[in-house]
Amino acid sequence: MEEKKLAIIATKGTLDWAYPPFILASTAAALGYEVQIFFTFYGLQLCKKKLDLRISPLGNPGMPMPGAMDKWFPVALQALPGMEGMMTAMMKKKMASKGVASLEDLRQLSQEAEVKMIACQMTVDLFDMNPGDFIDGIDFGGAATFFEFAGEADITMYI
């Protein structure tokens, strides 16, 4: 029987958007799928050696907040200085208290499961990123490189 394939396109670079590609990729790999993740635009932040990802409550209406703040906390106040840092700290604390693996651990688990990770070369060039800032084992390529795999994938996800 031919191995199933999962293709993921990761475009977001915030803490809350960083988890889905790695959770889905590592789970699929554990289930026997061949998996590739194509990181483009802000998703390239997930490939950096040093992760400094934040969460923004602004423009994120589905984000549950403590004390039902999401029901009464004015959206305009979410733009105040320090809110992003506070929300990031709250999310990290919540994840730790629930035993959620760190992003670094999930990323490492994905690599150990032989998930192929491709950094979009066009975006690296566009934003003058230094390839030396990226984790070891990442490939650099264009969309055509990814489409070769995605065109045969059983499942393709855009995250």
C-alpha cells in the first residue's frame, strides 16, 4: 500500500498559529504519512533557531480570555502597549499548566519523524533573511518544489 501524504503550507508567525502545523505534521508522521511543510511569508518565523513568537489579541476575536474578558474587554484596549506581552505570557502559562509541549519540542519531534520542512526561498530573499538564522535540516526552495509533493498529497492544508 502506498504511503499517504500530507502537505501543509504555514503562513503565520505568531505563537497561536505556530502550533497547528507542528501538531498536525508530527501526528500525521506518527500515523505513517509522508509529510512536508512549506513555510512562507510570516510562517518563516517558525523555522528560526531562536523562537520569539508572540500572540496578539488584536484581531483575534475567538481567543478566550480569563475572567470572560473576551466578552467585555474593549477591542481598542487590546492595542495598548504591553497587551501583546501580557497575552503571550498568559498563553504560555496556560499551555504549561495543561502540559502542552513547547514549540521547540514539537518542531524537534517533527524533524525526528522525518517531516520535510521547506523555507520559501523567495520570501527569504524578499525579507533579506539570513539562512544561518534557520534551524538545521531545513530545505530552501520555491513554490514549484513544494507543488511537486503537494500535487500528489492526499491532504493539503493552508494554515
